Amino acid sequence: MALDTVMISALVSELRPKLEGARIDKVQQPEREQILLSVRNNGENLRLLINAGAGSGRIALTRQSFENPAEPPMFCMLLRKYLVGARIEKLTQPNWERLLLVDIMSHNELGDSVNLKLAVELMGRSSNLVLVGADGRIIDCLRRMEYGGDAERRMLPGMIYRLPPEQRKPLVFNCDRAQIETVLNASDASKPLDKRLLDGFSGLSPLVCRELAHRAFNDIGCLPDAVEAFLESVRAGEFIPTLLLKDGKPAEFSFMPLKQYGAEYEQQTLDSFCELLDAYYSKRELLERRRRRARELSHSVKTARDRIQRKLVSQREELERTYGRDEIRKNAELLTANLYRIKRGDSSVTVEDYYTDGCPAVVIKLDPLKTPQQNSAAMFKEYTKLKTAEAHLTALVAEGEKQLDYLNSVLDELDRAETERDLADIRRELFDTGYLKKQKGAKPDKSKKQGPLRFVSSDGFEIFVGRSNSQNDELTTKLARRTDIWLHTKQVHGSHVIISCDGLQPPERTIAEAASIAAYYSQGREGGKTAVDYTMVRFVRKPSGSMPGKVVYTDYSTVMAQADEALCEKLKK
């Protein structure tokens, strides 16, 4: 659900004691619609995330880590100019609107105090972040826009900032029981109760309307009592951060327990609303960032893969046709043995097949424009051509299958890439292998290569995981010792995993944890239990001329492992 007015009210109550009086130390913009403020208050460092995305708008303290772009956007630079070193004075939610005003005390170039406002509008597609000067005019905003026909709400620098106009519907929090009954009685009786609530009052979200209708047993006579009880709990500040899970994944959140879903969803109560929003949004935003960042590279790789697949189909068809060449050779030999029977201009000849028991008669088609000798020579030539083609096509098909397997492994890497640096490593690998060509005039890639992912097992053994095919090669063939343990998912694309043993034999628990990590960083992540092979590095060899990440290994054992994200987060360093 999007944040409604009551959820924002609960957030304001939670954020006030932590943010009012805090000093802003850093301003970052990791994504186009995200601003991250690093603040310090009462000796505690906090990070305030402001997201103005259409489906993920929110303001909350977060523990998530974000990767910043190489160059900060212009809006981020402007916020740094005005906000770094400033203090947060007050947080308010005007008139139950879906926005939050942050009063800030800053200083200008002369050192004079300046009062600024940061307006955080959390209104779905119209969400925005607006910096307002002391004169009430907009300094700049995250998303500049002009509302059709409403000149007073144009979000452009220099325009006077005004709050959203009040709705014509009565605000439910200002209504008494008599007003509630009057509005409900005047509503369209043909509509469901939740629609009548939504159409009659402002300040209520569709989710809350459905919940109130459920608590009233979908009876119009009981609905005023349910609304009154709800309003009393809101005015008393009785908010409970509630996360709803379906199949173990976050599906909904609310400021109160929800009864409308019954046993369909599992309800979980969290310690704070900031923790609630982190739990709901962090995973889905991570997946969305991965998809968005990898989209361009994925398109290039899929185009190359599809082209190779089409070539393989054609080559396999041609290869299959070469398998009938022995019949052509047999006909050529039969024709040579029966040249005396053929006259020039014949289109066919019937001969005895002495290669088959009983010497049955067979008909051999001829080219009437050729002599009998020329027909025989043409058949021998066709046979030799097909024989040569078989050897050539067999090599081409093998090479194509090798490239197809490699590109599928790259697509798996792109699905698991988390940061821009991960993508830069994969992009560099594709340039090295020739699947991407550098454009003329393109800026050189100055990003440094990353090291492998590092984990520490419960028994204290270091575990390293390759981020890309090239890094898999480097990890296995250069960084790992011959006595270290190497792991990889069986017959499934994935990262190379190394247990650094330092000459010791790792316990079974460490091998099980490393196998779970190998399963998580592979295509088998979502497929339940996955077979993972492990052996000593000395038994792993990279064939000459093989594609990046391709190795062969012997003397291995196999263990079944379940991809465990929680374990990976716990062991990651």
C-alpha cells in the first residue's frame, strides 16, 4: 500500500524525537527519486531516507546501504549547498495531508540564519521533494512539473509553494458521529460499504475503508461504530507497525492489525515503523535496481545469445544432412560398376544393389545433361564435400554451444549483480571476450576491479565468492591455494566458491555453509535444494582456450544445499 495520512502521522510521531534538533552532515542521491540525509543527534548517527517514487514514496530512518553514482546529480548538489551543516527544527504534517514539512535552520554565504522548509509530498505518482526558501518560494524540487490548469501548484523554481487544495469531501478526523451518519446515509446505497466510505470522506485509504467495512460486518448500521472506534484509536496514537506476509514474502503493511484477510496472510508486529518500511521495500527495491541497471547489458547479451541460437539451429540441420552421405557414395560406386548400362541423356538407371543381401534392384537418378562418368564423379564429389562439412560443422556446433553456455552464465551474473561496480566488471569482461565493442570517443573505464565477496563461516574459515566469470577464473587459478576447498553448483551456472583452509580440514558445518552460499549465488537460488560439488583446488583445471569461468574438476564429493539468504547476510563481511 502507499503511505496514507494515518501512516504518515505515525511516522511523524516516531521521527520527531530522533530528528528534531539533529544536524545534517551529508546529502546523497543514490537513485533518481531517492535522497539520503546523514544526520547526527544526541551522539547518534542516523540516516534518513526520502523516496519520492510513485510506488515507493516514504520518509523513514534506514539501515540499508546504498551505492552512490560516480557524479552527484544537480539536485543533490543544490541540497548540499543549502542543507549540509543545517539543523532540523521541526517536523509537521499539515491538516492530515499526505505530506510532511521539515523546518530547517540553515546559514547563507554571509553566515546569517535562514529558515528553509523541505516539503516531502507522498502522493503516489505526484510524489515530490521540494526545497522552499524563507520567502515561501520554491528553490528547486526533485521533480519539476506543471499541474494541468492549476497555476497555483506548479512545481518550478521561483514559484510560491502552496499546500495541496483541500478536498471537497469532509475530513473524517474532523467529523463527529452525527456527521458520519449523515454522510453515510446520503451515499449511494448500491455501492459496497468500503466504496461509500471512500467516496464520502477524505483521509481514508482504500485499505482502511475495506478494514472498517469488515469490522462492521458489512452492515451499514454498524459502520458508524466501527469508524468512531477507529478515530478514537488514531487520536490516542494507538499505532502498531504491522507487516503482512504471504508465502514468507512481504505483501502489505499497515499501522494497525488487519482482520479482513483472515488466515490468508501471516501478520508480524515490528518494533518501529521505520523498520516496517525497510522490511517491506528493501528487497523489492533491490530487485528493481538490479533489473533497471542490468537492462541495457542484458539486452546486448540476449541479442548475441539469440543470434548464436539461430546459427546453431541452421548448423545442426546442415550437420544432420551430412549423415546421409554414405548412401551417395554407395550410389556412386554402383553407378561406376554399371556405366555400360547408361546412355547419354538418361535421367535414371536401374541397377542391382550388391551391398544388400539379395541384390535388390534400385533406381539411381541421373543428370541427363551429364555423361555417365560425369554423373559418377559428381556423386563422389558430393560425398567428399559432405564428409568435409561434417567435420567443419561439428566443430562449429561445439563452439556455438560453448558460447551459448557462456552467455547464459553472463545472464545469470547480471540477474545477481547488485551494484554499478558489479555491472562494470561484467561489462569489462564482455569487452575482453568481444561480445561488446567499444564505441569511438567513449570515455575510458576508470572504475577499479572489485575483489571477491567475502564471508566468514561459523567456525572462522574465510569463504570467497567470485562476482563474475573473469573473477571466478582469477579466484580459482590465482588467488586460491592448492589445498583450499573449491565449490560449485552441479550442472548449474553459478559463482566459484573457495574455502580458505590454510592447510586445515574445514569441518562439515563450514562446508555446509559454503555450499549454501554457492547455491544462493547460482541459477539454483529459487529452485529448492541444489547439488553442490566440492573438491580441493589442486583437482580443478581450466582447459586451454575455454571461455571465462569454465573449468573441469575431478575427485569431488557432492552435497545437497538450500540457498539461504539470511545465512549469507549473517556471514557476509
